[in-house]
Amino acid sequence: MTPLQISMEQTAQSVIKNLKKRDMEGYYCATKEDAVARVLSLVEEGASCTWGGSVTFTESGVYDALKAGGYRLLDRAEAKTPEEQRAFYGQAVMADYFFMSTNAITLDGQMVNIDGNGNRVACLIAGPQNVIVLAGMNKLVPDVEAGIARVHTYAAPPNGVRLNLSTPCAKTGVCADCLSPDCMCAQVVITRKSRKPGRIKVILIGESLGY
């Protein structure tokens, strides 16, 4: 391994120890392929799986692996009407596994997530039996304040473009601390502990993934 790879794994192991103190499980995978294998080792065949909006979920190959496997996938994209979306959400909160990334994760093991509608952070907080968080090492930050700054500076602008939203950051690339109708920063959630030990499983991946 290169010095950078060695250092990255050492950092990840330090974060994993801090996650454990907070009753969250942590794993380090050097590559996306390793992360897929880890996910498949954690999720039993036939389990119901759903996910929040996440570029990392698709970039990592986890979505394709679940789609090709013997799992019951609950895809919110299939809900077209408001009534169907509401019914889907009822199924999502009862899922066996909820997949997501995190906007940032601190060196002391806290997660920072900022949402618009809040369905993603709601399922992180409560509902699904297990939450699997996939995070590239590019999501690591020194502390919570840096995590919030990371969202406003690096995550929200490209997500606004990806989702075709009419926010200032999507048009200028710079956060305007907006209150626009499309605001993606309506909910700020800091996860500093899991009340149910082991429910939240964080897979750190030694690559740059997502925003």
C-alpha cells in the first residue's frame, strides 16, 4: 500500500473506534468492491431494503448488487402520486435495511446530515430496523462545524444542479443561506449516538464518492 492508503486506513480505524463509543458499528473498505462485499455479508437474503437520495449508493455499486440479489427492494421512484408517496413512506420506515450516505462524518464519530424534505434523516433517526451508511473518505471532517460548512460549500451546490432545483447555490455554486421554496437545508441533524446499539452501521470507503 502507498503511504496515503496506509494513513487513510489508520484514520478510518480511529473513526471506527469513536463510532463504537457511540454505539454505532464501523467498517473500513479500501475499495468500492470491498464495500459491496461487506454490504452483502451484512444483509440477509430476502430482506426488505430501501434508501434515501444518495449518489454514493449508486456510485459504490451497492444499488446494482442489491438489485441483482435476492432482496425485496422498496424504490421510492416507483411512487408517482402524493398518495403513493405517502404509502411508500409507510413501507420505508418499516424496512429491514435503510441505505444512505452522510453529508459529513467527524473524526470523533458524529454524523452531520442536512435535508430538504427530511425523509432521509427521519429514517436515520428512527423506523427501519437497520441503517447502513456508505461514506467515502472524502466525507471526513474535523468537527461538526466543519461538517455543516462542508454541506454548504461542497455538497449542496452540485446536488441542487443534479436535482434541477431553483436554489441560489444551484445557479451560482455558492451558498446564500437561502429560504427558497426548493431549499435543501431545511433540516439539520447531528447524530452523536445510536440509542439502539448496532442499529447504525457505517461503512467507510477508501475512495472519493458522492458530494
